Amino acid sequence: MSQDIDCSCEARFVGRQDELRDLQSSWSTKKMFGIFGMRSVGTSRLAKEFLASVSESLDKVIYIDLEATSDITTMFTNMCARLGIPTGSHSGEPIFWENKMFEELTTNKTKYVFFFDNAEHFLDLESQTRDLIQNLFINLLSLDNVHVILTSTTKFQLASMWRIYHICEVRPLNLSESAELIMSEAKGVDFAEYIDPLVELSEGLPLLILMIASELRDSSGMLTPKDMVEFLATARLKVLSPESYPKTDGVGNVYHTFIERLAFVLKEKYTILNFIPGSFNAEEARSMLDAPTQATVKHQVLVPKINRHFLNYDPAQQRFNIQGILRECLTTFYVIRNLPEIRRRYCQTFSIVLTDISRRFHSHEYASALSEFAVEQPNLQKLLAEIHHTTQDTYAFFIQMATECTSFIEKYMAGNCEDFYGECKRAASRYGKETDVALVNVAVGSIFTNVKGDLREGLRIYKDALKVLEGTGKSKALATVYQGIGYNLMMQDYYVTALSYLKKSYCISSSSGKDFQALVLQSLNSMGITLVWLGRFEQSEKILLKSLETTKKAHGPFHPGVGVVLNNLGLMYHQKGDAEMAFKYFQEGLRIKKQTKTTHQSLIASLTNVAIQYLNLNKTNKAEQLLNEAHNILYNENVKDAGTISYVNNTLGRMYIKVSNLDKAEEMFTKALEVRAETATGQYTHVQSLVHLMEVALEKGQYRKCIELGNSVETFRNDMITKRPRLPQLQECYGYRKRAYEYLDDSDGANQALENKLLELSRLYDVYRGDRNQTKAKEILAKIRETKLGRDCSA
């Protein structure tokens, strides 16, 4: 085969095996091969490898680089020259050279391949060259001895020739292929753990991969893979456009030139769309571009650039995305005109998206809402950050989000919410009314309560909001702040007061229509749990079962909210002393939560609750599996809720006690104590951790430490009895102190601890009798008899 193209000095050919195989298998049945892909993705190299693989079945390649070809006349004279037709003495029109060329092609039996490289430079100029080159292809394909290959960033369809036209789409290299190429081009470089981030930053584009490899290879070890990752993460275009290379070879110039070939109006539109950090759908593009219809923006802006490999398109999600390196070029080389107006459009567009996702999340459409959130997340994170640029024009969008999307934001965007609501509060003070500040305070109170775990500050902020909202009449905001205060007080163990606020919220919500349904369910759940801690188990069971029925009716049987209610029923039965029913509901709640992809915090709670039941059954292996799963979620997903973190650590401590690993038990209990002492001083969880550490100290022979910890527990005794009169920690504390005094041969201390334990058990017995909880009353009575028997025997 005679050809004037050479691959010998190019980089190693990696990947593309599927594409190459498809091209080869089509050689005998197709006559035209279009190889399309984004700039520098490797279309030309694939075409050359394809030609080399079929070289035995052709005689001559006519190679034309249309990027280096100025016009149609030049193209024809170049082809004639490669065919051996003299061109020096003539300066005819294109038709003259075309006729000469076809005269030559039809008078010999040589098998030709015409290879048109970088064809987009002619295909994009519809009025000047596209029609002419299309006719050329058709005429060439009419000859039996001619095949045509073209590479282009612009996809080219030839409807009349579809039976003999093979189209190949070239995608970026996959991860393993990218790694193979970079390591083959930078031999001797120790990539270690930095190969994966380098591959990711290359986006699978051979040009970027080769530039990265070149910089590493030629730096004599001064530039390490770690350095390269850091540089690429902060200044990729600059790093991959080094001054030591010809300007035309730099990555920035290659892609800047590619963008410059767009019409001015399209460059302006894509600079605006680049303000969206993630993928987007047609409606979002329409809104950002202020276009009249989706059809208009698809036809004029989106679809043409998919065909030119400027945009990626996911047909399953029906979403578009600007290719990564092109985004950087748009950001670097182009400026958005009228940026304040584009910010306003962005806030308007994506506040609608967030509000809709939040609404659907609290309905039977929760699954589709979470799926949409997964793809919209970068756009919505930017939306929250736009609060820093809020103006009178955008303020209303943020206030709406702050009041209507609080629960969703704190569950799924916790890392952004504190800054967002702080700025909302400042914006409300600048632009809003007193009621706007109060509405934001409701959300801020929720963040302090549910995300930061600062219950006292959360309560203070809630009450600031309540002072304003109580004077505005019954409203959703008033019901929300009542619910928030009630839940906050419940978490601080002020159960009677909490119940009164929760009832106020329920009274407003239950009589106010469908829009209040989420608040109805929240109030029922919170009232049910509050009644558990007050020992009113029958009332609690009735309310929680009503909540379960209402939740299923509203959302169907498979919804995260159903899992929450089932978990709460498990907690109620656990406190009631019905281990079998508790286990049943905890397990069912966990199953539903896993199926419905609930929040990490909620899933961790259920995993831990089921693990506790297994510990009570001495099934430590099963408990360990669940706790490890909870622990992994906790740290892999960066869950920050203090209560959740301490709950898992405390339960891990209990597990290690079961298997007699006292050092690990002490470590876990101490971690839990540190969190609880800071966020819940004197509350039952704090006391619980102190008592657990007493047990560890006793088992390790640290008797005086055990007694000192018991003294700390004593300081919270009266408050504990008032707030949570049914908890067993005080009698456990006295039991451990008694044993510690006995080991120290302190009979007076041991006797006093014993009497205190009996008094505490008697108090618990009276409480459970008053609750008419015969199961727990009998259990406590048995402990009283056992304790007295032990005292009498030792006497």
C-alpha cells in the first residue's frame, strides 16, 4: 500500500479495541467510515490504525488534512497532486480539478482510500464548503475502487448512503486505558497512589494524558506525581500549556481554538450555560438563556453542539453537560456579560428545582426526588453559595428556600446549611420584614438542633422566632416552630413541656389541609417518643400506630418515613420491656430504610438499634457486623451529628464489654462521653456514658476511678429522676460503687451504696406500678429481692 501518513513516531496506541474491531468487520460491506469525537480524543489516530489493519486490501491512501487546507480549490489540487496529476501549470476553478481527479480515478483499477482528516473545518461551513464536500463524498462512493474515511468533531450524516456508511463514535479512554497510556509514556515514574487522581484529571483525553506524561518524564524527577495532582487540581490549563512547547500544542490553545470556531452568539450562550457547574436539562438551559421554548433552545443551541462533541448527552437522564476541559477554557477565556442578570436567572431556575425536590421528597415521589437530587447536587450546592451575592432581586428566592426546604437541606446538604442560613438571616435583616427574620430563625433553630446538636442555642433561636410568629395568627410557620421547640425540649429531657408544644403544633397542622401533612407526621412521631420517656406506653403505642397508618396512606408502604415510625415503635417496646416486639419493629424499620435509601443518620440509628437487640441476645457477631456497617457510614459519609456519633461509639463500647475487650470498650465509651459531656451535659446519655465507664473501671481493677465516676453521676441524680424517672443508670451506678468499695475493703461505703441501690430500685418499682407496667414492675421487684438476699447473706 502506498500512503503518505505515518504513525511510527506517535505514542503507543491504547484501547479502542471495540471500535477498531467494528470498523474492520465493516470493511467488506461499507465504503464510507465516519470517525467522530471531541477535539483531541484520538479520532485521527484510530483512523490511521484502522487503515494499517486493512492495508493489504487497498493500494493507495490519499490523505487530506482539512485543518491545513484553506479552501475547496486547494483541497482538489492537493488530491490531484497525490494522484500524480500535474498541478503546477494550471490555476483552474474547483470543477476543473474535480474533473481531472475523477478522470484519473475512473481510468485505472487502483484501490484508493480517501482519508479526510479534521473534516469539521469544512463540514461546519454550511454555506461555503459543506454542500460541496458532501457532493464530493457521494461522487467518490459511486466508484467501485474507492473507500472514504473522515474524522471530525462534527458528526456528519449522509442519509442517502446509510447502507454503505459506518459511523464510529470515539469516547474518552476508560480509567484502565488511561492509566496504561500514561504509564507507558512516563516509564520509570513511580505513580504509587497518585495514578488514579491523575487519570481522573486527564478525563481520558489522549492529549491531556500525553502532556501529563511528558511533564513528568522530562522533569528529571523534580516534578512528582503528587505535585502534578496538586497543580492539575488548581491550574490544569496552565500546567498543560507549558512555554517550552509550541503555542499551538498547548492544551489551552487547542481547546480555545476549538471554541473560537463557534459563532459569537453561541459562544455567549455557552459561557452562560457554563455558569451551571453540573449537568442540566433542556428546561434549565431554556431558563438560563431566557429562551421562549425548550424546542428553540434544543434546536438552536443544544443538539447542534452534541453533534459537534461540545456537549455530552445522557439519554437516560435527558441531561446535557459541557465537557470538563472545555468548561475550564470557557471560564478562563470568556467573560459573562451582565453577570447580575445571569445570577438572578440561576437563582430563579434552581430555587424552583430545589423546592420541587424538597416537596416530592416528603411525598410518595421521594425516590424520584432523591434520584433527581443526585444529578442536581452540584447545581444546588452552588445555589446555596449564591446567597453571598444576594440582592433585592434574588432575596425572595432564598427566603422561599429557607422556609420551605429546611428539612431537606439539613438532611442532604448539611455541609452547606449553616453558612447558607447565616447569610439568609443577614439578608432578611437587610431586605426583609420582621416576619422574614423570624422565618429564617425557625430554620436556623432547626440547624442548631438537628445538625449542630447545640440544643440550648437552638431553643433560644426558636423562641426568638416564636415571639414574632405568635402575633401573626395560625400558620404553617407557627406550627413548624411549635414542632421544633417541642422536639428540642424532648431532646433535652423536658418531656411535659415538650408535649405541650407538640400538641399545639398538631392542633394547627391536623386542621389545616394537605400542605401541613409533613408537620402532622412529625408531631405524631415526636409526641409518641415523648410519651415513651414519660412511661405512657399505651398512649405512645396508639399515637405511633396512628402515625404509621397515616404515613403509609400518604406515602405508600415503602418510604423512609415508614422506616422512622417502625423504628420508633421498636424503641417504645424496648422501653416497655417487650424485647420480642422491639426486635420485630427495629428489624422491619431497618429493612424499609435500606430499601428506600433513607438519610445516613436515620440508617445508622436503625443499624445501631438492631445491633443492641443482638447484644441483648448475646449474638455479638451479628451485632458487630451491623455496628461496623454503621461506623463505616458514619466516617465515609462524614456524618457530623453529635448524638449519632456518640450513640454508635457507646454501642461499640457495649459490644467490646461483651467480648471482654476492656481497652477497646474504654476507648469507645470515652469517645462517646467526650461528645456527650460537651453537647448534653447532665442528660441521660451523658450519665449513661459515665456509668458504662464505671463498669469498665471496675472490671479493670480501677476501683477508685469507678467511685470517682460514680460521684460524678450523683451530681446529676435529682435532675435525672425529674426528667427521666424510668432510666436504670442510677441503680447500676450504686451497684458498681458497692462492688468497688467491697474490693477496697470499705464496708461503710459498700453498705451505703447498697442502701442507695435499694432505695433507687424501690423508686423504680413505684414508677412502673404507677405506669401499670406489670412486666417492668415484676423485673424490678425480682432485683429488689435479689439485692436484699445478697445483703442478708453477706451479713
